[in-house]
Amino acid sequence: MTVRPVDLQIMMPKTTEVSKIQHSLKENDDTQKSILAVGFQEQLQTSKQKVNKRAKAEEVKIEKDQGKSRSDNRSKKHSKKRKEQKEQAMKKSRHHIDIKI
């Protein structure tokens, strides 16, 4: 690409401005990276010192009545099935009329 003398006269004074801007952008990026690194180190340090909470699986308690609750759940399931069967029988019988004379 050729540069004409007129373009060169405009470009030369602007090179110092552009170099200053580029330098400030580079310094800004470097400072942001260092700030992020310091923040990450602080988070890492606090996480090392912090006591971790237990998972829910570790908090499970075994109770004496646990066997009863399972049998209650089974009986509830059976009673639901019986109710559904009765409702279905009622629905079927509603369509027929039985008359004796």
C-alpha cells in the first residue's frame, strides 16, 4: 500500500496520540488482570478458612417409626387404587338404567 505525501503529513502527528492511547489501554488491561488475580486469591483464601456445610445426604436421620411410614404409604396407594376402581365402576353403571315391572 502506497502512502501519499499528504496522507503522511496527517499521519505523523497522530502517531504520538495513537501510541499514548495504545499504551494506556495496555496498562488498563494489565491493572484489571492484576485486580482480578488479587480478588481470586482472596476468595481462595476465604474458601480455605470457611467451614463447609454438609450435604443433605449426610443429614439424614434414621428413626424408629420409619418402617411404619412406609407401610402407611403402601396402604394409601392401595386405598387410592380401590377408590379409582369404584369410581370407574360408577361411571360405567351410570349409562344403563335397570327397570323392573
